[in-house]
Amino acid sequence: MKALKHNPGMAAGLVRLHFHDAFVRGADGSVLIDSTSNNKAEKDAPPNYQSLRGFEIIDAAKARLEAKCKGKVSCADILAFAARDSVRFSMKINYAVSSGRRDGRVSLASEAVSNLPSPFYNLTQLTQSFKCKGFSQEEMIILSGAHTIGLAHCSSFIERLYNFNSTINQDPSLDSTYAKRLKKQCPCGSTNSNNLVPMDPYSPTKSDSNYYKLILSNRGLFTSDQTLISTPESKMQVLLNAYVPMHFKLKFINAFVKMGKIGVLTGNEGEIRVNCRVIN
């Protein structure tokens, strides 16, 4: 919480870190492991490299815990707790998450590429990706609401502005006024990897239903955001989340807790790492 008060934007980073961990080998802290000379780890895969944030916050929490109760609390649990606190900080709602996860010993960049949903996915691809992890389409749309906070690299959506397909430069599903603003922030041909755009330009550090209202006005930033209204059924879910805020909050918490239980290691499985970045 001290870190979030210092940098409110880090809440989105920690939520994303937990999501990117859980979707690859389950919530086992494998996303925290550093690459070595003979292994490229998850954090250095294209979907994660230079875009995941918050590692130093997990490191600091782990160091304090190790000083007080050595070898008792896993990095996977710390990450789950940090994500919970980030949701509490940005959404102003309290809830509990289970503990008892153990840390994995394997982290492969190739698995991050094959398991993480892409910002370029359409509704069918998103639904299938989440289904593989045990989530319904409704839960996928709910978890997509995490995009209510945080920043995005221009490279994640720039093709919608300048190179949509062979016949159209700009994605016709993108609001033209919003597109003009995005083009100022992400100039054509720019190679500046530090260019960042808020997912929600109106309340980038506050978890609220505005994300869904933006989609309904054709201002979803990613293809994977705007695609959520491509069928009548999915659009109805977006409408519900947009205009019944408490519905979104409660559903989000249930889905988020469920995500933290994907493929967990317990008992004698895995280990409890001394350093979250290195296998014991």
C-alpha cells in the first residue's frame, strides 16, 4: 500500500503481473523468475518484456517476510496478495484471497507466448483463450475490466491507426475523434518504446465502469477491448457492467479470486523461493 500511495499507477502493474502469472502454469510465481544464460524466462517473452511492472515491490515484500518468518510465505502468495491490495486500492472494496500457494521451478518465455491472450484477439479468440483456463465468456468480459486502470504501449494498438488492413488504414470501429487524439500520442513511424497511453483517459488510476462505457462509444483502446461488443450477447454483458457498477465490482472480485486459484501448487509441490527471481 505504501508503494501504491507513492505511485497509484502501479496498481495496474501488479494486477497485470498476477494475471500474466496465473495464465502461464497457474499462479505459481513463475513470472517473477529471471532469465539465465541457458533459459529465457516468461518475463522476457514478447507479451511481457519491458511492459510488466512491480517486480521491485514483490522483492521488497519478500525481503521483509524472509526477515520475519524465513521460508514460510511463497512468492506466488505475495503476488496474489499484492494484486488483491491493488484492487482494493483502486476499486475501494475489500475481499479475501486464499493462501498456501507454492512457487514453481519452471519459467519459459515460449509458454507465455502460447498462453497469454493477445491485444489483437477478436471475441472468438478471447473466449477460447479464457475457456482453456476454465472461464466463461461472461467472466472473460468481467476480467477484461481490469483495463479500466493502467497504461498501454503504442505498439499494442498502433495498427488500428495506420495499418488496419490492405485496403483501410484506420480501424472503422474506432471513434474518429479518439483516433485523432491517439495519433498525436503515437505518431506514425515512431520507434519510441516509452510512448504510453492510458487505457481509460478519464480515470486511469480508478477501477470503475467507465472502461465499458468507452467501448460502447467505440473508444476501446485494444482490438481485444472493442471486440467485446461484436455480438448481441457480449454487448449485453458490456452494457450491464457499464451501467450497474456494483454488478461489475462483485463479479470482478469473484473472477479475480478464481484466477488466483488456477493450477496452484500445494503440499510438497514446487518450493518456497528465498529470492523470487531465482529458483532455490
